Amino acid sequence: FSSHSKRRKTAGMRRSISASSTFTFSSLSYLKDSVPDLQGNPEVLSFIQNYTSMGYLSLLIFLAIGTILTIIVQSSSATVAITLIMCTQGWMPFEMAAAMVLGENIGTTITANLAALSGNVSARRAALAHLMFNLFGVLWVMILFYPFCNLVEWLVTRFGPGDPHAMTNFIHSLDAETVRSITSDEKLTDSRLIGLREQLQTQQVAVSYGLSLFHTLFNVFNILVMIWFVKLYERICSALIKSPRESEDEEFQLKYISAGMLSTSELSLIQANKEIAVFSDRTYRMFGMIKTLLHETDSEKFLKTFVRVEKYEQISDRMEVEIANYLTRVLEGRLSAEGKNNIRVMLRAVSEIESIADSCNNIARTIKHRNDAKGHFTEEQNHSVEHMMSLTDAALVHMKDILHRQAGTRDDMVLSYNLENEINSYRNMLKNENIDNIDNKRYSYSDSVYYMDIISEYEKMGDYILNVVQAIVEKKF
């Protein structure tokens, strides 16, 4: 059964590849047929020739044409194919076609930047880095343009079908009737014309090889040069596109995923994992606000912090929904069994992190109710709450660390269980002490209710934290 299934998958893959290849070559054939022949359109050839003998200015003109054409078509692959076909048809010299290829490398980054305008900070920075990478790459290649073209010429001549520069002069050396004959599909009987057609076809192949090699070498050499400036690019992009300030951070926004088109399934999982780690960071900031509320005596400052906690809770609700919707969309795509299991784990983690945010909000409300009722905690109660808070803080920090590592070990699991047991034991001890303290009238019953509500909420938070760690760690075992 397994062998039969594999054969079916292989056959399906072959059909998909065959269909894709057929479509690709049919499209290229259509593009080739759409390019007018030289002898039928001498005025266009004359127009292009007016801009091919102006030295570096000609290169800049064709560079701009390639950039604009790519922005219009919104596909660098399509514009490279168009350039290649026009060059093999004799519409432009090899050098001008190479300049257009460089322009196409700029144009494709501009379309990416336009698409990233509605994205998050990381998307805009990535698009800007892409633009800088190719823009500076084109700059240094333009400085060394002719030596670079000579290198391509030497490689294609030495290891390929011939000189890619020779085709334009070859076409221009023939009269219009001869060009029409050797470029048409009609069968030739004249040995001279047959030889010229074969020569033309060889030179067309040389041009195709030359432009393809030029494009490849540009990208390879550009990587080898620009790889040393990655840190510089990072600093420039971070300076130009700044991260949200604290006030902006309190607005709902996802950092790594967006509502647009999905990336590949596996890349989508990586982005979702990073977003969940950011979610945990937000929740931890919310947890820190609870510490401030507990001892804040200024009513105005207390209210301001309380409003922030409420806003963070609303943001957490929306983040849970958006991340869950994103993961559901990814789940509808083609994923391995392991990928589907990872999504189930992430959905569970997102739900538990949102529950942690709910607990933080519940504690904030309990503290507010206590203050509104003019209640207060004794020094012993405050000490107990602070110790419970420190235990929960340690568990929460450990959970955040695992989420940022996107992996956990048995030791991580053991530590989380130990922290949870410590939280539970301390809660049980305080619960028993609370009954005795009420009997001994050390504090009022209403204060004891607020006190135990806070302690119980921290204990629930410990449960949610453990659930996240279990989901992340135990999926591997």
C-alpha cells in the first residue's frame, strides 16, 4: 500500500512538473512570437539604435527601462524573459540588454517595497534591505560594467557556443531580405542562407547563455560582496524604519505575520512561532504592571496603569484570534504530519498564553476592588503575595525562554514541574494559614477574600504556564 501510494505521489508530481514546464515554454513561445520582426519594423529598430551609442548614458537609459518595465509587469522573471527574447531577435545590443537585466533587479525590489507598505515593521525592513542589497549591487557592477561584460563574453566564448556580442553586428551586416529569409519558418534551399540561419541560431544561443550567465554572476558576486555588510544594512534599516515606541506598542499589531498571502507552509510555521514568542513578551509586560498596581498609592497613577492592563488584555484577546486564524489557514495548506502536530501545539500554547493575560487582568481588578472598598493588606499578606508573585515570575520567564528558543528539553520540563509544585504547595500553605488568621482576627474577612483571590489567580497562572511548556516540550517525546 505504501509503495502504491508513493507511486501515485510520484506520478502526480511528474504531471505537475510537466504541466508547469509546458505552460512556461508556451508563454515564452508566445512572447517570442509577439516581438515584431526587424524587417517589418525598421522604424522601431532605428528608434532603439538612437539610444545605444551614447556610452554610459545609454546604459543608464536601458537600466531605467528595465526598472520601469519590471514595476509595470511586477515580475522580474517575465521581464528577463522579454529582454532575452528582444536581444535574441536583434532589437538591442548585448550590453544594453545586460543593463536592462540590472534594472530588472532594482524593479523587483521596488514592487516588494510597495507590497510591504501595508505590512509590519519586519516586513518593511526586509523589503528595504532587499532594495539596498540590489541597488548597491547594481552600483558597483555599473562601475565595472564593461570588465564584467568582458568576463561573461570570455566564459561564453570559452565554454559555450560563442561571443554574445557578435549577434547585433551580424544582423546589421545583412540586408532586409536576407534577414527576413533566415528568421522566417520557411524551408531554405540556398546553401548560403542555410549557413546564415545556422550562424544566427548559434549566435542566438550565445546571447541567451550570455544574458543568463550575466544575471547569475551578478547575483552570485553581489552576495559575495554584500554579505560582509549585513550588520550595516541591519543598522540602516532599523534607523530608517523604527520599532514602535511604548505608546504605539499598546496598539494591536502583529510583528511577524500578516493577513495577506501566506508564505510557504514551513516558513509560515516559523513566523507563527516567533509571533507566539512576542505574544508571551506582551503578557510578561502585563504581568509586570501587576507588580506596580499592588503597591501603588497614588490613585491617578494607579488608574493609568490599570487602564493599560485592561488595554493589554484586549490586545491579548485579538492576538489570540489573529494567530489562531493564521494557523488555521496554514493548516489548510499542504503540511507534513509533523507540521500539523506543530500547529496543534501552537494553538494550545496561544490559548494558554491568553489565559495568563486573563489572570493578570483578574488580579488587577481584584486589587482595584480592594482599593475601592478601602481595604488593605498587612505586611505579612504583602510579603506572601510578593513571594507568590516571584515564584510565578520565575515560571513565566522560563516559559518565555523556551518559546524564544522554539524548543525545550527534559530538564526544562523538570524545572517547570518543580516550579509548579512549589507554587501549589505555597498556595495550600497560605490557604490553611488564612483560615487561622481569620479566626485570630489578624485581618478582616473581606481583605482575606481579596487576598486569597489574588493567590488563587497566581496559582491558576502557574497551571497555564505549565500547560504551555508541556505543549512545547512533550511534542518531541
